[in-house]
Amino acid sequence: MTSASGVLALLEEPNVHLKVHALRKLDTIVDNFWAEVSSSISTIEALFEDEGFPERKLAALVASKVFYHLGDFEDSLDYALGADDLFDVSEKTEYVDTLVAKCIDRYIELRVKNTEAVSGPVEVIDVRLENIVERMFERCFEDGENRQAIGVALEARRLDKVEEAVKRSGDVPEMLNYCFDISQTLIINGDYRRQVQSELVRMHREVDPPDYSAICRCLLFLEDGEAIADILHNLVLGRNDEDCLMAFQIAFELADNQMYPFLHSMCNMLPDPSRPPSLSSGSSHAEDTPLPESPETEGEVGMDTDREEGKAVVEEEKE
């Protein structure tokens, strides 16, 4: 095929079936004949705007591809949204990848704007835009691109998708650590970063066994000294040596961060190891109970008594 003129001529026919046939053919050849097809773009747009036309989505898809090759990505994305499910995000083409990236950028911009809006009305996100993003997430999960899904979800403030990507990854601890690492560089908003860290702590605690080192690392950025002190105390009282060693390891890692005011405050929350358990239990009569005399004390009392008796005998002899 050397020209698309014959196919384009069918768009001018009054028969609807011929127009549908022309659009289907154009969809397959537009990448090669886009310059020629662009001369009839107004006709294709009119078919999309005609609510009585049975293949409006197909017309939108062809128009989207034409505008993509013309370099007009905004109009291309708008028509891709109009194509709805005909715009297949699973296609491995430059056209699809470019528009999906544009779609994600727009979605992230709107999500951030709406979540950070203090007052006033929020901008309604196009349902078609959300559908494309949802399909993109699903494609990532199916292809095993969970890290990419996590990055997009974090930027778009979709913590539900972050959790889904972590749980569907097959290696939850590794993905949670990856979330922590990129949250330190990707997220600028302090309040949102703290929200992410709180979610990571919750998901870490659901893992069996929990990674206490990773949990404490998150709690350190949350400045939750009480929670860290509680973990360290429970590890020290653990039933095996590994728990105690883990407590030492966490303590060294905390010290390496050199947040000394926070560490000092946290240490004050730890139980005092020098106090006997009975006193720490709050017994009301503990302070009133006399301590038994040690053997050394009893011996000293006996020696004093003997000395007093010896002095009395000497006085009697002198008399």
C-alpha cells in the first residue's frame, strides 16, 4: 500500500458501515501514513463528536494517533481518553508509553493539588484518566514491575496502591525497605512523608516475623521514642539470645544517626535496669519492710558485746 487516499475517501461516504470500515483500516496504517491522514483530521474529529456514530471510540483512537505523530501530545491524550478501553495500555509501543507517561504526570499533578489544598473546591479528576492509571497499575503488577508501581503510587499519593504493590511483589520485606529508601528522596512534603512512614510501620508489623530494625528506622524518622523504647525493652526480655542481640544492633544503628537529643529522651523512657522488679511493681509495703541484717553486721554486734563484758570483769578485779 502506497497511499491512504482511497481509505480516506470512504470517510466522505454517507454509509455508516463504510465509515467504520475506513476507521478500522486507518487505525492499522496511521503510523505509516499519518501525514496524509492528518489532512482529514477534522472529518475524524466530527465522527467522534457525533453522538449517533456507533464507533466514536475508534474515531477518537485514530485522532489520538494522528495528533501524537504531529507532536500535539495534549490533544493526543484527550482523544486517547475518549477512546476509553480501545486505548490499550498493555501495548508495547512508543505511542502508548508516551501517552501513559503524560497521563500519569497529569494524574499526579491533580492528586497532589487536591490533597494539598487547604481550602476551596478540589478539581474533579476525569474518570477516564483514573481508569487509564488503574490499568497501568495492573499492567505493572502483571509484568512484575512492582517498583515502578510503587514509585508512581507514592508520587500520586495512592498509599492503597503502595500496599497492593508491596503485597503482590512476592518479597514484602524487600519492597518495604525499597519504599523507605525512595520515600527519603522522592517525597518532599514533610507531613506526607510522615504518613508514609506510619503506613510502613503498620505493614512491617504485619510481617511474621517483623523486621524490628526496619521498624525502628521508620520510628526514628517519626521521632516516636516511646515506641522504640518499648521494642528494645521487649527484645531484651526475649526468650532467646537473638532477640537481645537484635536490641544491641538496633541500639548501635540508632547511635550512628547521631540524633543525641532524641536518643537521650528515648533513654529516659526505658525502664531503669538497676531497680529491683519488686520496687518497680509499685508494692505499697516494700519501703516499710526492714532489710535482714547481713552476717557481717551480726558479727560486729557480737564483738561489741564481748568487749563490754570484758571491761566489766576487769573493773571487778581492780575493786
